[in-house]
Amino acid sequence: MRTDTGQTVYLKDYQPTPYRAPHVSLMFALHPTRTVVRATTVFEPVTGGPLKLVGDGLNLVGVEIDGKKAPASAYEATPDSFVLKTIPKGAFSLTLVTVVSPDDNTELMGLYRSNGVYCTQCEAEGYRRITYAYDRPDVLSVYDVYIVADAEGDTLLLSNGNLVKREVSGGRMTAQWHDPFPKPTYLFALVAGDLGAVSDTFTTKSGRKVALNIYVEKGKEPRATYAMDALKRSMTWDEVRFGREYDLDIFNIVAVSDFNMGAMENKGLNVFNDRYVLADPAVATDQDYSGIETVIAHEYFHNWTGNRITCRDWFQLCLKEGLTVFRDQEFTSDERSRGVKRIADVRRLRAAQFPEDASPLRHCVRPSKYDEISNLYTATVYDKGAELIRMIHTMIGEAAFRVGMDLYFFKYDGTAATIEEFIDCFPIADKAAFLTWYQEPGTPRVTVTEEFAAGTYTLTMTQTPAEGAGLKPIPVRLALLSGTEFVDPSTATITGGQVGPGHIILTDKVTISVPNQATAPVASVMRGFSAPVIIERTPDTARDLFLIAHDDDPFNIWDAAQRIALAAMRARYEGTEADEAGLAEALSALATNPDQEPAFRALTLILPTRQALIEAIGSDVDPVRIEAAHQGLSAAIGSHMKDVLERLFESPLPAPDDVSAEAAGHRALRNAALTLLTAAGDSGRAVDQAANGTTMTDRLAALGALAFANAPEADEALKSFAAAYDGEPLVLDKYFALEAMRPDDGAEARVRGLMSHPKFSLKTPNRVRSLIGAFAQNVGAFHKADGSGYRLVAEVATALDKSNPQVAARLLTSFSDVRRFDSQQREQAADVLGGVLQSATSSDVVDIARRLTAKQ
């Protein structure tokens, strides 16, 4: 078990290692409780001196130097460190023999067993739980791996790279793997077990034939066919869009049920949480299919942006993650709908990263320090990191961006790079200014003001930096509409900003003047959400209705509708009047517009989230009124739009086995209509669809509609659903989540009861996330004034701190939003978190609890 050391790691302290490690040979004799690991590493001196390696709870049983047993005086070893004091001249090999117990590894870091399958997870610092090493990203080694296991129990033996040989003899099976591409420890992987396979091939653009395998639990092979299709499409897309070709003879994916992350990009051997591999329409939703496509692509794209070029240190984590998220977003945009994808990405950014950026857990995209690296796998690193890459793309254009990416791949292939080295590959006007996006936390605000006098329209945009930060370059994509026509940009006078292809760079203030206008133009600002900023603009329903009717930017059309809906929801919260009938009329026009694709129309019918209302209120939030406002507006809009919604719901259903983006859009539109109808008290359709829907998408949408409307039929519908899918773990996760998020007074008691369910276990991360993680998103229940919701989550986090601290720490991040609520909630949370901090033993939990309780 890792314990808090009180050590803070600083970017400024980075130093290269005094030795290189060009080659590593690993031999594993697998056993459930006593796996023997023989690690032989070649070290080459750079500056020399003592060789200091790190471990984590290791049991060292042997040491050899250049193949000879080392005397005890030559080294010092503890479970967490190894120091070689007697150093041979020149290059030498060091062999360290350790013994680990995969069955006892509940942290799911290092080598562990999941349902009888041996599996590793080494990012960020799991390799040190296998053997002592320079466990850091900038030490790159070529690996040879030898795996030995009982032939009867372990028929599949996998590691990174290409298979050299595989033998069975005397009841034992051996496999040898060689990875010719130098990689850091965090990309090492091993999998061994009895699994089924879906296999295919892919021929690269240069004519190389690659064997593709996806390994899953036996009997579930048909559910991996979509993942295989997504993989092949990803490989083709990366060749076309970025010129990146796969480089090994084989590419393997393994799906396991117990996994702390979504997936891991180990070189040539990706390990996935099975929720991002397994799917068929009877047990997976359209959202699941989209998630599989995204995560498969993301991990494959890491082969170049993360593996071939890795990050110099963990402070550069966004270099591989933000860049690869941008790449997977672009892939999905090309494969599905660019407008719909952009809206989905910004919804996630606003729901997760913007609040994080304003919370006690806020940090820079590239932090300057950390206490526990696993706590920096955040929305800021991934989603805001992707937005920064997108800004570069916006500022220089696709052609120059591709040239810059080609230069990056050429210069840094086979190395561990930094953000500065990446930025230097692109023709950005002020690179130092752009780097401040990486170096300072917080979300800038852009205030938009407008004047119209004597036929001249003037638009002014002014930046307000985040607290403690400076001005940043902000690319603004902008259009002006006069009547129903777009204004010719050449007629405008622009002062204070730099004009680029299709955008303006705002630093302090930009003023745009357009003369000779009969009426005031309407500005479509921040088109496509061209920068991760908060726009402050005087509310104007008429302006937003005009944009909805006449703009051609999908994001800004959707955003205008969201602004009107959020204003109406806030009016309900504050007990004031709003034109809800007008909102319903606007939404009806959007939802029935045949010129828009169904997936976009569905998004316009989804009202702003409770989180969006919390952020709009800002402080002293009342969770009871939040829930009442959300449910009340949903019911009112459902009533106002009843006829339109009924027509949408009665539209033809796509075939159940059609999982295309188009079919998913049609189902989404029908189910968005169903949700509003159910909120308005018309639950008959939802009850029928929950029982008889032909896809999991439709059944789950109906159950969600009943649950979130607090419909009286919800209890029985959910009970029947759980019984029908008792043998489907991924479907049961959906059931647990729905029960946890039901907005009624019984949520906490229901969740505590479900913790005794025979299918619930704290040892299964997916199940913990689906029940406890979902409960923490239930605004009324989690933020209940008596603190009972806080105590429930804290109890689970404290229990998990002793077995899986990563999952425990992630649960605690739910408390970052408490600052928005009134003093009673804040006091309750402070008391609960204080207790967590007092009892915590892991660095993961201590780090989060300290930051949440620190004086701001």
C-alpha cells in the first residue's frame, strides 16, 4: 500500500537520469499469489554515481550484476527503493528478482488478476509495483519479455511488440515477445489468461499486413465486432489525416472487467475496460457504441502521440492526452457529424472542466507541481488540453497544422518531448503568450458589448483573465448577420486585434465597426466554440431567437437555445416569470426543422443540466430549488410541446441492428421527445417502451424518463429491468446508476440498500462508479442539507482508500462543487472531509482531501 510521503514534485526540479537504460529483459513465472519477476536492465552511464531505482511494496529475492550474484554490501534495498552503491565501469547489466502476488493486488496497478486473467496497468507509476526501475517517462528502453505459465490455466500469453516464439512443453507454456521501439516503463504490458478472440487483418498504405486481435471473455466474441470495425477505421483515418502508419506486425486489444481507467495505450497491446469494447444493440446503447468508437480510436492514435513520441515527464501529460483527445474528436467529427460532435465536446467541457477550473482542485493544463500524479488525469489535462490544440488549428489553419504535425513527428520520433518542443513546430505568432494557456489555471471571460448609432454598428470584445492569470491570445470566429444575410467582413474596420484566416485574435480588446447599416446586425460570436472561454453578453431573447432562425453555425444555434432555456430555468429557481411558451415554440421549430440532422435536433430538446443552473446561480445554491426548477421547466416544456413531441415520438423506428450515426440520431430524437412527454406526466409511452423496446437505447431512455420524472411506475419498471439483465454486468451498471440518480427523497437509503446487493462489490471499479459515482451527481441527494449524502460518499471513499485509492480519490472530487452551496452544506462537507483526511493513508486520497479543505 502506498502511503502519503508529504513529497511534492516540481517541474523546475527536472533532471535527466544519471544512467540510460537502453534494454530491458523481463521474465515472468506466473502464479496467482507468487509470481516471480526476473528483470535484467542494461545501464549506460551519463553522469554516473549511485544508481537509485524506485519500487512500491516490493519483495526482493535476488540481485545480480553482469550475471553474477551481487554481495549484500553492493546495494541497499527497501520495499520502495533500491540503491546500487558499487557501480561497474562502463555499461553493465543489473538483474533484480522480485516476487509479487497478483491475487492480492486490489489497487489494480502493476500486475493483478481480474476474473482469472493476469493483467498489468503501469501508467502512471504501476511498473514499480512489479520491479525496481527508473519508473519515469523519459527513460526509453527496448524490451524483450519472456512469460512462463501453466499451459492448462493460461492459454494466452501476451506482451508488447511482436511475438518471437510460443511453445508448450511439459505442462508449461512459454512465450517470447520483442518490442523494437524504445518505450518508457508506463507503456509496458502483460496479459495472460483463457480468452476468446475476434481476429482480422489490416493492410497499411505501404502494403504491410498487420494482424489484429481483440480478446474478450469467451462467449462474448460477437460483441467485439464493432470495436474491430472502429479499430480498422481508425487506422485508415490516421493514415489519411495525419500520415501515420502502424509500425508492428500485430496489434492486440484485451478487454477486462476490472480496470481503473477507460483504456490503456500500451505499445501494441492495448488493455481496455470491457465497457469500451463489448456491444450489441440488445445490451448496449447508441451512446455506448459512440464511446467504443471514440476510445478505440483514442488509444490507437496514442501509438504516435504518446508512444512513438512520449512525454518527458508527467508535467507534460497534456502533450500526449490533450493532443490525442483532439485527434479522436476530429476522427469522430469526420466519421459522424462535425456539428453534433462539437456540441457534445463543449457540453462535456462546460460540465466538467469549467467547474474544475473554478474549484479548489483547479490546476494548470501543464502543472508546475503535484503531490500525486494519478490525481492529474483530469478534465483540465484531457479536455482543456484538447481545446488548446484546437486553438492552434484554428489560428494557423489545417494545411499549416498538418505541416507542423509532420515536423513534430519527424523531429521527436523515439524521444520524450515537452510542450515547448511541440509548440515550436507551429507558426504561432506569439509562442510565449500562447504558452500561458498551459501555465496558468482558470477560465478567461470575454465580455461582448454592442452599439448601433447613425447607421454604424460597433461590436467590442474585452478579455478578463481568470483570477491570478494574465491576458491570453483568444481566437474568435465571428460572423455578423444583417437581416438574413451575412455581412461582408471587408466592410468592417477592426482595431485592437490580429486578423487571421477566418478568425480574430483577441488579447485585451477588439473593436469591430460596420458602417452604412439600415438595421443593427446580429453577431454570431465564438462560432464553433473557438476558444475555452466564458462569454458574457447582455441577455437578449430576441437576439437568440434570431440566431436560432438564421445562423448557420450549429454550435451557436444550439447555444442560443440553451441560453433561452437556462434563463427560463433560472426564472423558475428565483420565482420570476419567463416566456416558457416562446421557448417551447423555438424548440419546436428546431426539433421539426427537416434541414437539420436528427441528432442535432435531439440535442436542442435536451434542457440545460442542473450543473449548468448551479454555475449560473453561482453561490448559496439551494439544491431543492435546483431540482424543482429543472423538473418544473421540463414538465412545462413537455406540456407546451405535447403535439409536436407526440409526432416526433411516432416517427418510424430504425432497425434494431442499425447502429449507424444516422439511426442513432433518429432514436435520440424520439427519446428526447419521450423524456419531455414523460416529464409532463404522460408516462404511458415510457412504461411500454421500458418493457418492450427493441434496443437497449430505447429501453434505457424510457427508464431514465420515468426515473427522472419521479413517475410512480418507475419502481416496478426498474425492478423488472434489473431482473431481466441480472447476468449482464455492463447493463447492471446502468441500472445501478439510474437508481442512484433518481431525484427523490429516498436516494440515499436506496443507494445504501443497493450496496448490499449481491452484484455490488467495492472491488469492481465500474460498479462503484455506477452506484456511488452516480449518486454524487444527484444534486438533491448528495448536497442534502443534513450532510447525509456527503457522509455516504466519504464512507465509501474511506473504505476504498485501503484497497483502491485511485477510485477513492476520484469519488472525493465530487466535493469540489460544494463551494457553490450555502453555509450549511459547506460546513457539513468540511467536517466530513476533515474526517477523511484524518483517517487517510494513501497519497491519492490525502492529496485530494488536502486540496479540498485548504483555505482558498
